[in-house]
Amino acid sequence: MEEVETITDEIVNASFTNAFDLLIGNTDFDTLSNQDEFYLPKDYDDADTVLQYFEEIEDYDKCIQIRDRKI
């Protein structure tokens, strides 16, 4: 039987941070794949989903950067 990993707030934050970095061009899949492991949310390429997450945790600096990329 496969071990099921518990999704923690830390994993959720790491996945959305990775999605943010992909969206604004701070990283790419090659760089992420060189890590031991990395996480992405299901809709990692949906700017609105990523924006909503950072609004919920009140990281408005990232919100501004996402908003400016969408324009």
C-alpha cells in the first residue's frame, strides 16, 4: 500500500509559492525538477487561483505582482 502524505499548511504554501514563481517567471519546470521534491496546486497555471490564495493569506506584495502580470 502507498503511503499517503498529509497535506500540511507548509506544503500548501510551498505549492502556491512555486506556482507564483512559475507565473511571474522567477523559475521554470527544469529548475523545480532539480529539487528533491516540489509541489504545485492543481490549477498552478491559473493566475486567479494563485491570486486568491495570496489574498487569503494577506500577502499583498505577491497579489500586486500577479495583478500586474495579468494586465
